[in-house]
Amino acid sequence: MSGPGRSVRLVELVGSTRLDEVFRRKVRQRRWGVTLVTVCVAAIGLWLFSDILGSTGWSPIKVLELAVFSVLFTTLSFGFTQAFVGFLVLAEGHEPLKITNTLDESTPLASTAVAMPIFNEDVATVFGNIRTLYRSLQKRGELETFEFYILSDSTQPEKLVEEELAWADLCRQTNGFGRIHYRRRKVPVNRKSGNIADFCRRWGHRHRYMVVLDADSIMTGESVASLVRLMEVNPRAGIIQTMPKLVGSETVFGRIQQFASRLYSPLFAAGLNYWQQGAGNYWGHNAILRISPFLTSCSLPVLPGREPLGGRILSHDFVEAALMRDAGWEVWFAYDLEGSYEGLPPNLTEYIKRDRRWAQGNLQHVWFLLADRVRPISRLHLIQGILAYSSAPILVLFICLAGIQAALDHFRGHASSIPLPAAIVLALLTLLLLFGPKLLSVFHLLAQPELLRRFGGAKRAIAGVIMESLFSILTAPLLVWFHTRFVLRNLAGQKVVWNTQTRASGSGSRWIEALREYWPVPVAGVVFGILAWWISPMYLLWVTPLLLGLWLAIPIAQISGRSGVLRRMFQTPEEIDPPRELSKAEPFQLRAGDQFVHAVLDPFYNAIHVALQRRRSPRALELDEHHDNLAKKLFEGGPAALTAEEKRALLSDGPALAKLHILVWRTPAEKMNPFWAEALRAYRNEQRATVPS
Amino acid sequence: MGISPEYLGLLRASINSSPEWKQAWERTNDYLDALRIPADLERELLLLTSFERAIARKRKEPSVSPTELAFDEAQKALDATLGDLISAKVPADRRSVEQRVRLYLTQPTQNSVVSRGNRLSHEVLAALRDVRLEAVPRLQQAAITPRPFALNTAGERLASLAGKFSLLGSNRTLAWLIGLCLVGLLIYMSL
């Protein structure tokens, strides 16, 4: 605990000058409190369940079932406790131990890099979001200490060209040359974490802090400046993570997630901060990092074994937070800092694809549970991450064990001897743990009339919660299905491919596509339903909520991906009353069409691209010849004649591309490939339509 | 320019009367459009003088198409007009690129770049000559200390135990068989 302002406030709050000791004691008390509540609730559940299981005698299956249940129920209990504590913190209206209490607007800013690693992302979104932050800081008069780095790992030739021109356009629009930088790695080693590490190696000594953003992150100038100030007054803070609000979704799926996250997250976030304090976690974006300890302590190790579970680390953020903590730095969660936003996958399919990457990444963290020098709270964060996905196969195992047991009981005629009161109490307790946080969030919302208005009023908010709950009941089995598959596949040695995340909204997949992607789910649901009926009608009744989601997988996936539906439902404050930075986010205009062709035809695209390439090495004659041959092939056969790799190779040779540009423009139509003649004609028509003569 | 309007009119008429030269005119004109050079008298003069030279060259180089000749001459004319914007040290094969970069950078005020009657100030010209498009700042390198991965005692024991059973993991059929046997045993013991 340090920083003059912070000390004064804490002295006021705890009434002692031995701040560190008092702070530590307070945090210890909080952690014990949360543990006690979690364990007590879990113990009640376990006691009830063991009562139910033991009523017909014990068997090895039942012991295993109880063990699996204890893992699932404790996880549930911990989540509920966190939300409950968060509710109490928010209801009290004052949390003495949070990092934002130390914010002092008069603190001078320090040199900060805003780093945005990208990989074949939507260029307009990336540069539009950077422009929003740039202008926001400019408006506050706080731009001086900031520099912006767009760190591209893009591999698609069209994206490379588009990104370069977008960079030049952005710099020209904002007068940002020398302040907005664009760096492309030719070989994207170690993905996003490698991208950031490469940035640190190149410019690590240029800045004191770096704010890491995702391609769909939007942050206001105020929030970024506040993060820097918080770092300055808390010299032991290594990372400060904000809580990004989900925005910009158009589809039913996206808007439901947006609504749920906006309504329920504050409770969980306040609860999380309550017990973790300076031992927090890092989510990989919308956060500020102190570069110096990051360089010395957060280099990611290579895990034993091969991918998917070994090798290079896929999900770097949790590990970096653990390494930062191990080096003695604090990791804070500025959960109530406004002005941090992010997008989300537009539909269930994209959401599941993202989960596939995250599942593999989080499973790799198992190694860190067995690693030396990982602090207990960091281990807990890692366990939570692992359980986010592995709880699905654990649940499936529980259902299977329960099915086997139900079958055995049914055939032995024990089914009717289950103690009903214990079963009812356990069911109610489970419902409370599952839906209690939602209910508490609604209570919290109803107590704030202004916020309630920004959610569309009480009726709409409550209707939204009911519909969201139904939707989550229906989608949960689907997620369990996919998460189980991902975990099992990873355990069987299959790894994921690093794909670009689709962030834009759309009209949703067509019925035929939904059918193609999801058909095994309802089939499995029907088979499992028949099996459950055969085992016991009672068992079928018990698993029906799960089966419903499986049976309806195809319509759920299709309908939830649609946009323009239920527009008046699931409204959030950011939709009704958007902050200036979100409402003024004008689209970043670029020339439509094939960007690779523009790199050849458009004099400015071509010049910017060529100017940014390294000069030819006088010794690389063979390479030059190869590139000249590629240029010839492109001229004679059109873009279809080159593979993506050949296009990338040609793009890396500025002089060859400059020559090609002149060649295309000076060759008469009848002497060139019809593709270029047509492209020139189209280019002229577009030019005349857009540029006034 | 030293060319009479009557002569220019005649030149324009003769260009339009030949399909080859007309195509050359359109292509060169399109290129100037692409460079966002405003369609004014300066541009018309630039084009016509380029064509005058191209027509003269055609007599000496009959095998070269009018489009190629006209485009080359227009390039030369652009070089002459925009030559002030770039340093004399820029090699010949790079000049066109550097000129286009400067045209791009000064686009909103491009009239003053191309128009002879409205030249840029010396300071701006000097600044433009010094321009070097750099997407990244100068390196200020730092070393990242790699940290080896070390298991704790329990982890090492688990890893060595897992190593002993690695045969099961590498043989999927065997793993399935053992798994099913375990489930069977569990059910049998629970009967």
C-alpha cells in the first residue's frame, strides 16, 4: 500500500499508521470469510446429497458421485458467495479497499504505450477504435505522454495492404505521424503473447507502461489516463485490469450476453475484488501493465510436453498475472473504472469457436498448479479458469454416474426410497446458487432508479432477466456438450488452429448451416432421452432441462444469430445512453474491394506500401529475381495466378510492386490480362463516382 | 507554356480522332484522377504537353504503343512538376513512389502542390523533402529474461507417475479398454 493520497485515505479508514499490516489482516479476514461461507454452503449441499445417496446404501459409484458432486457444488457455492459479497459491497455503497480510491486527477502522467495486437482483424474496427481513444485523449489535452502501437500479425495479403493504408489515413486524419505506429511481424511466433513480447523487446525501454487492447476494445481517454495515474500512485502495482463492458452487439445472442454481463457482472466484480485485492488476475486486454517487471518476470516458459497440453502457452494472461505476483508485484482489478468496453462474438457458433481456443489455453494451466513459485491465490485463479471448461465433462461424468446409479436402483426397486424432503431442499438450494446472483442483481438494479431507467425501465429489465434466464437454461447444455468435446479432444492430443475471431454482427447462419453444424447435438439428445426413459422415467424427468437444450440446439443457434430481433428487449445503459466515445464512433472509411489489387492499381496504396517496405538488399539477387518472376506472373495471369504465400512474398518487395504499378497503368488494354483491363475500368468508374472533378 | 491555344485545340482534336491515342488519353487522364490531381487548366496543359512529346516520340519509336508513350511522358511531366517535393538524393527508380507519398500526405491542399501559380512555402517544401514514411519509432531494445518452467515436488512426482503410464495415453485402444474395464468393475462392485 503506498502513494500519499492512498495512505491518508486508508489511515482514515482503518485508523492506524501500520497500514501494511492492517491491510493484510483485513484482506486475510475477508478471504477467510469468503472461504467460510463457500465451505458452509457447499457442506450443506454435500450433507443433503450424501443423505439422498446413503438412503439406499453406499456403493463405489455413489462415493465417486459424491466426490464429483462436491467439486461441482463447491464451484457453484464459490460463485454464489462471490456474487453475494459483491451485492453487500454494492448495497453498502462504499468499498474502502479498492484501487480506484487512490485515484488522484492531479497525478502527472507518464510515458505509456497503447498496444493493440491484431491478427487478420476487421481493419475499420481496429483503426476506428484507436482513433476514438486518440481523439478522446486529445480532447482532454493528455495526448503528449501516449504513443499507439498497432502490432499486426496478419497473414492475409489483402489485410496487410489495408492495414498499412488505414495506418497512413489515421495518421493523416489525426496528425498522428510519429505517435501512431504500425508494426507487422512477418513470422507470427507464439501468437498474441509473442506479439506483445516482440513489442517489449523492440520498444520496452521507451515507455513506463503499456495499455493492452484487443482489436474490439474501446477505451475512453479518461479511463486510460486514470489507469496511468493509478499506476503512478501505486508503485507496487504491476497490472491493473479494468472490467470491460460488452457493447456494440446487434444479434439476439450478442445482446442477451451484453445485457446479462452488464446487469450481473458488477456484483461478481465487486465480490471478486473484495477477496482478491492486490492478488488479482489479468484478462489479456483493457488493462495496464508496468513494462519493467513485465520484462524481467513475465516471460512465458515453454511447458513440458507437446501441444495441446504442453509446449507454448496459448492463454498467456492468467500466467502473466501469476508470474507478476510471484515477482512480488500487485495485480489489481479496477472494477468500477468507467470507460472500458469490448465487443463479443456475434453468435453461438463464433462464441463456441472462441471457447475452443480458450479451453485449450486454460487446460494448459494445469501445469502451473504443479509448478514451483506460484502463489495460492494465483493457483485459485488458474483453477477457476480450468474449471470454466473442465466442469462440463465433470458434469457429464456426474450425469452418467447418476444414470448408472438410477438404473441400478430402478432395477433393484430402490427408486421410491429417496428421502423427498432432502431432495427438495437440495434442489431449492441448487436453484438459489444458480439464480440467486441474478436475483440479487435485479434487487441492486431496482434500488437505483437512474440506472434502472438506462436499462429501459423495471418491466423491460425484469422481462429481460426472465428471458435471459430461459435462454441460458437452453444454451447451457449446448455449451456443456461443446466444452466436453473440446476438453476430451485436447486430452486426446488434438490441438486448435489459431483462427481470426469474427467480431462483426451479421444476419446469422442460415438454417442449413445451423443444421450442418449442430445436427449431432439433437441426435445425441434424443438417444440420451430414450436411454434415460429406459433407465427410469424419474431419471428422464431429472435430466429433461438438460435435454431440452440439446433437442432445440439448431433453432437456438439459428435464431440467436439473427439481428434486428427483439430490439426493445435486453437494452443496456450503453445502448440507451451511449457515452460520447461510443456514439461518435464514425466508421473508418477505406476503399472497398480487393485490397491486394488496390496495392497494385491505386497510386497511393501502392506508394504507401512500397515506402514502408525495406529496401532490396544488393546481395539478394536470387530473391529479387524470384519476386520479379512473381510480379510477371501476376501481370500475365491476374491475382488468381498467385497463391496467398506468393502474394505475401511479392508484397514484401517494394521495388517489384512499384514497377508492376507502372507496368499495369502504362500497358494498353489489349496487351494485358483481361483481369487488369477490367480492374482498371472498375477503378476508373469508382474513382469518378467518389471524387468530384 | 509557350503553346498557343489554337495549337492545343488542334492537338486535342487529333488525339480524339485516333482510337489508340484516345485510349492513351483516357488512361493517362485516369491516372491523374487516381492521383487526385484537380481537373484544371494546369492539368490540361500537363497532359497536352506530354502528348505532344509522345506524338513526337511515336515517329521515332513506331513499335511502342501510344498508351505507353503518353504515360511515360506524363510521368516525366509529373517528375518535373513535383520534383521540388523530394530530395535530389532519392534514386530515380524511387522518385515516383516518393512523389506519390507526398501527394498523398498533402492531399487536402494538393492544389498548391501541383499548381504553378500557388506554390508551397519554402518551409513546407523543405519539410516535405525531409519526409520519410516510418511506421515504427526507433528501436529502444530491451531483453526479456526467459524463465524456465520448474515443477514443485508434488508436480515432479505426478509427472514421473504420469510418465510411467504414458503407454496408455499413446495407445488409444488400450486406454479405452482399461477405461471400460474400470467402469465395469465400478458397476460390478456397486451391484
